Amino acid sequence: MSTTLLREAIRRGLRSYGVAGASVAALGCIAAPAIAQDAAKDQKGQALDTIVVTGSNIRRVDIETANPVVTIDRAAIQQSGKLTLGDLVQDLPAVTGPVTNPRVNNGGGTGVSSISLRGLGAARTLVLVNGHRIVNGDVNSIPANAIERIEVLTDGASSVYGSDAVGGVVNFILRSNYQGAEFQADYGISDRDDGQRQGYRFFFGHSTDKGSIMAGVDYNKFDSVLAANREFSKTALYYYYGSAHPAGSSRTPFNQVQLPANLKAQFGGCGSVSKISLTGTGTSLADYHCYNSGRDSFNFQAVGNVELTPQERSNVFLLGNYKLTDNIETYLEVYHNHTQSASQIAPQPIDTLGSPLVVSAQSYYNPFGVDFSNSANRLKTRSVGNGNRITNNSTSTDQVVAGFKGSIGDTGWQWNGYFDYGHTTLLTHTSGFINLAKIGAGIGPSFLNAQGVVQCGTAANPIPLTDCVPFNFFNVFDPATIAAFNTASGNTFTQALAREKSEVLEVNGTLFELPAGSVQLAAGVSHRKDSAATIPDAIEVPDPNNSFICDIGTGCVSPLSGSFSVKEAYAEVLIPVLKDVPFANALNLTVGDRYSKYSNFGSTNNTKFAIEYRPIEDLLLRGTVSKVFRAPTLSNLFAGAASSAPQAVDPCYHLDATALAQHSAGCAGVAPNTTHPNGPPTFEPLPGQTSQINGIVSGSVAAGYNLGPEQGKSFDWGFVYDPHWLPGLSVSADLWRVYLNNEISGITAQNALNLCFLQNGGSTCPLIHRVAAGPSAGQISFVQEPTGNIGRLDAKGFDVQAHYRVPETPIGNFTINFQTTYLDRFADDPAPGTPGDFVQEYAGHYSTGASAIANANFSRWKALAGVNWMLGPWSAGWTVKYVGKFNVGYANLNYGESADQAVPGVQLKYGATVYHNLTAGYNIEPINTRVDVGVDNVTDKQPALLFQNNVLNGNVDPNTFDTIGRFYFARVTVKF
């Protein structure tokens, strides 16, 4: 290879590399060693002049290939001011749909940030470190100060990496050959004096001609932000009958009591009552009035809920390599992460429906004269006297990669063999929960004895006071009730373990020469074993023989234990077809295939065909067609039953006897329960019923399903234009599409209800369990939500990216970056070809908890733009993040997803959101010190109100939008 050719390849790469905001100076540092090595080693060192770009195993000079890759270099990471990598990567427009981050409280609290490329979910986005799989997909657990750059492949790559690389790949490339040491301190705080963060990092490295060693520590801590401290989240807001209403949960300390029929007239015919005053004992009917959600519901947002969960992380890492001979090198990558995090939600809701509680009609404190239980009348309250429910999570992750690599004589062939081991442990401790099964006889029959003391039992069969203490379940502020709940404390410890180990051997080199260049081959074999286990506390385990009720009533978890292994072999060939001929500056074809044999479901082959065509030097036309697949995860397979609270609307509501008879299977056991003055009786929800119901999620094995992989295809067609007449400019655009068959997904409660109703039968009907008798007859007791291969997923859209390095000016150097993604379609078909099936279009929508893909934002447009400036020791940056307009709810009644809690088919429209971030820095060269300051969300943009009946957290979508507000930070970096 000539030096001129190599220089030209690097020149082309410099114009396009780092579209996500990399500086030209930083990019030059990446490419420069290749030129030096070429001069020193000439042809013998040709392999060292090449690199592997994420999306291929072929080593080559060209950085622009058929694979659409966005690169975030170290300069961009530092300039962003982010302490964790999740905050940085989640801003990319290609990341959309179901993601999580530390702003998610209900359903989060582990400190995890996940990546969902193309909206396909974290399970379909493969995360790598230095091209190696990692056991913990939480990108926040990767030490940020060890990262040289981040390469994001936005195309399916199962032929290259195997399972999970469906939406794309995020590859974190580690630093190498560093000489010196650096220390960094960071501090930040919100405009409202909360959400304080602090971070400290130390990194050192030493390099010689024989090898290098690098090590470092990384510590960061984030304080919580209370929901009560933000205007948008301090009150639980519900949208019904066309307007917003401050309300909350019907599981309220005022109680919500389902009236027996003989008492309804006394209260004017209402179906349920609550206490007039919190100080009332609740032992007399005079203490109650008709329940009104606006007045009597519980505002859980003001009590304990948070908009940013607390997190504390510590990382230690060691990177090293050593040349044993001229042709053999050994290397080691080790890192350890410990994350301490928590979620905090309001005190425990207590409900006799779906719990082991039985409040006796003969209790001395019960003025209603009926039992309250899962099969009788319903009673709801909340243990506010016992404090908030807090879940503390302690996660430890260790990852080790050790191997040898080298060259085969003077042939130019290279080989690499390594062992990759990782394990992670999550220890969860909960407090504020109550073991409802331990409450026992205290709410059973009781009476006032001759001494004027309330005693358990009856006058005819008393229970000694030493054996049982009765208490007033109708007054959660009574000291005796608080004491009884404390005695029945259901605090739990749960341990989750995961382990992954693999052995990999790979080679690459030139097969033979063609007139257009060398035919390159990359091939390899690997073996990987994954195992996992979950060990819950005994009181968390639901009883399958008793409606899956567990002793703490909510937060039920089942044991999990399982493993699988996979053997794989791959090959990838780059064939140069044409070069330097009329109308073809270059034409290359890449063909790849990976064979995977799994221990639990068999084998699969996944192929790839990619083409690169340069009609002229400045223009690259590219296209890729590849098969993609995802194998079931251990939790998909072996997860036992666990409780959930999905949002769902019963399609049998508001139907009269005639309509119910037409859906006898979908509405089995349902009969009209409400009369109307101008129409026939209908079946209606209970008073105070919200959009959340009881659900039981599980893996496929527990539900008796044979779960297989999901398979499909990924397509990408695009161009990259680097005009020689405008140096520094690079523009690219890509059309993409991906589809999956046999989609691995949980069967949601809403899907189960809808399909059973529309088909009036079918496989989802047995998943629905209704109350058989009593005042709540026909109401949903719970819905099972197992994992299965249930449908087809289709997504398509396009990306546009531009990077321009402005020619040097008297006032400094400027770079301009822009990237955007348009989501044209994201359609989920839960049951293709079955009667009553429907296709749900997510593009342009926020999906509520009723959707198969729940609590996810699929705005059609997302964009990220920035301007960077540098003049001598000074630098500054301005970043703009754009999230396009979207809708909540659907007019299509089949979806069962209305933005209005009371009116079906309501759709709310929301406009676009724009965030502005500013940074500035100064290099104090005499003392090797740099100072950076910045402001995130300069305009203090608040998240849109989506309302609590449509979301899980604080009336808003914390997965997508900023809940902290304007935030200031400063950082000092000292190099030695």
C-alpha cells in the first residue's frame, strides 16, 4: 500500500469521522499513528495501518464503509459535561422508544441507563466494550474516563456479532498508549438548589515500545430531586371528561369502602364511601361520605416520590498490553463498578382485592357489617403512618478480558484469541412494605369485653389478649394500627445474579489479490455461556394456587434460575470489484455469515450483503441487507411470576346484557351491575377505579410456552458526500428499515383483553381472571402477562447527518454538527393472521402503559445540533436537542388506549420540545490545568404534562424529557 493512498484514505476519513461533534484535532490524533507506523514498518506493518470499524470484522484503511456509524470522540465526551455515558448516548436521535435512566423512579431506581436504537428496545441493542460483549448492559457502569470514543452502528449486525444486534450496536472504545496522569473534579446543582452532583476521576498511564499500562478510578454521586419540588409533578393530575383534574390514588388513607347493598340508600345511592376526616376513627357510619376522587383521593406525588433517583457509583479499571515477541502480544482489560441507587414511592397502597386480607364483618371496628376480602366487598386504604416505600439497590459488576494477539510471520495475517468473563450482582432491599399475611387475627372478629377492652375473637370464643391484639383497620393513623403494620413489616432482601463467559478465536488477512485490490477475510469461532439466578425473599413469592397473591400484596417476585450456551462460527469477506475506472472510483462487495447453535432452541444462520460504490472519489453510495435475530434472554425464558400494575381498560365496560352475550368468552362471568334511568343496565367499573389493574408477568417456561428466537431483516441504503471543493464538509443520509417476525414480547394485559374480546375466544382468554362472586363480580382480579413469540414488528425511517469544519478565521476555529432521524413507521402486530388482530402504529405517539411497548416516546422527528468554537486556550460549545411533536392516545378503539380516563378514543396532541446546553472552557497551560463550566437546559424547559393516567412517573415522560430543569456545573482537570 502506498503512503499516498493511505494519506488519501485518512483525509477522506477525517472529513466524515466524528459526525456527532468530534473535533478535528482529536481526529488527527487518532489517524496520525497509522502514518508513522507505515513509514517505519512499510509493507510488513500493513496490518497495523488498518482499523476495525464497528459493524465489520474486516480490518481496513477506509473509515467510511457500508456501515452507518456515528462516532463520539473523547473531546465531545469531555465537552458535554456529562458524568455518565448514558446521558450522552441517549441524546442521539437514533435512540428512541423504550429506554430507562435515573430519572425513572417508579419502575427504576437501579441507576441504569439503557440504549434503544431505532426504538427497538435495549434487548435489541448490543452494547460492547472494545468490541467485546459485557454482562451488564447498563452503560452508566462503564467508566467514562477510560473511554477514547464511542462508535454507534445504526444497522442490524447479527452476522457480525450474533444475537441482540438488531437495532444496532454501541461500542465503547477504551483509551490506549496514554502517557502521564490526570485528575478531574466536577460539581453541579440545579437552578432550584437540588439534584446536586459531584464527581472525581483519576487516570494514569505509562507506555514503552514493549507495551503500556493504564489504570484509573471514577466516582460520581447524584442527589435526588423530590417530585414535590417541581410544579409539574407536585400534584397527581388525571385527564378525564376533557380536562385535567388534581386527584390521585383511590387507595387513600381516607379509605375507599365498597358499600353493601343495604347501605347504599343511606348514602344517596353511591357505591363507595370514604372518611370525612383523617382524624375520624372510621368506626361509625357517621364518619363517612360518598367517595369523590377529586376530594378524597391520595396525592402520592407530594409524599416521597422523586423526579431524579439518588445514585452513587465507583469504578476501578486496569488496561494493559505487552509485546512478548515481535509477533505476539498479550493484553488485559479489567474493570469493576459498584452502583448504589434507590427509588422512593409513596406509602404502601393496601387493597383487599388481590391480597390475603380478610377484614371480618364481626370486627369491633367494622361499622359496615360485611367482610372485606378478595372474594367479598372491597376495602382500600394506605399505610401512611408507616413511611414511604424505599427500594435500595446495590449493584456490583466485574468484567475481565484477557487474551493474546499477533501476526503470522510476514504474511500480513493477524490472529486474536481471548477469554471474556463478566458477572453482576444486584442486591435489593425494600422497606415500607407490609406483610399482609402477618396481620392475621387482628382484623378478624373482635368484641368489647367486660373490662371495656377490645379483644380478639367473640364473646363466646375469646382469644387471649396475650395471643392477639385487635386494631382498627379503618384508621391508619391510630397508634395501634401503625404498631400492627410495623409488626407485620414486609421488608425484603432479593439477590439477582448474572454471569457470562466466552472464549473467542479469530483471524483476518488477505486471501488473494484482484485487479481492484486485496480480497480480505475475517473469520472466527466462539463459545459463550450465560447463566442467571434470582433469589427472592420468601414473602415476595406469589402463590399460584391462590390467584398469585403474595404476602406483601405488591412487588411479588419469583425465583429464577437457568442457563444456556451458544457455539458460533463466522466469516466475512471484502471483495474489491472495481477501482479507478470510468464511473467507478471504487466498488466493493462485503459478504458475511454467522452460524449459531444454541443449547436451548437449535441453530440459526444470519447473512449480510453490503455494497460500497464510489462513482467519484467524493461520493460514497452504500447499501446493506442483513438477516437479524435475537435469542431469548434468561429472564425471557425462566422468569417466574411477578406482580405488576399495568394500565388497561376492560373492553366489557359500558356494555349491556345483549352486548355482553355477544362477547360471552371475552366477558365471561360479567353481568350488568349498574342501572340507568334512560337505558338498560350496563357493566361499569367500580367507583374510584383507575387505569391500573393487577398483572402477573412471567417468562415463557413458567407459562408453558416454547419460546424461540425472533428473526427478521435489516436494510440500509445511503450516501456519504465529502466534497473536495469544500474541505471540512461531510454530509450523509440513510434510508433504513427493519422487521422482525416471531417477536419476543410480553403479552400485555390490554392486548390479552382486546384479543379475547374481539375474537370472543382464543389463546389469551385463559390469561384473564375475574372476580367470580360478590359485589366485585366480573371485575378483573388479575391478568397474566407471559412472554411469548407473539407478533411482527416493522420500523423504518431515515437519518441525515452533517459535519462542517469552518476554515480558520481571525476569531477562532468553528465546527458545526447536525444529525436528525425521522421515524416514518413503527408498527406492532400482536397476532398476525388471527381474527380480531390489529396493527398498532407507534410512530408519532407516546405509548401508555396499556401498550405492548409501554411508556415509550416515538416522536417522528429527533435531532441534535451543535456549534463548537476554539481560540487559543479558550473553547465554547452550544448544543441543541430537538424532540418532535407526538400524540398520546388513539382514536382507534381497538387499541383500548385513550388519553382520557373516562372517554374512549381520545387523542391529545403535543408540540415539539427544544433544549439548549452551553459550555465554555479555558486551558491554563502553565499549570496544566483546564477549567470548564456549563449550563444544561438553559431556558429551563419543563416537560409536557401527559397526566398520571397515561404515565407512571410524575405526570410526565422522564424516559425522554428533562425533569430537573436548568442545571449548572463546573469542572477542573489537572494533568501531570
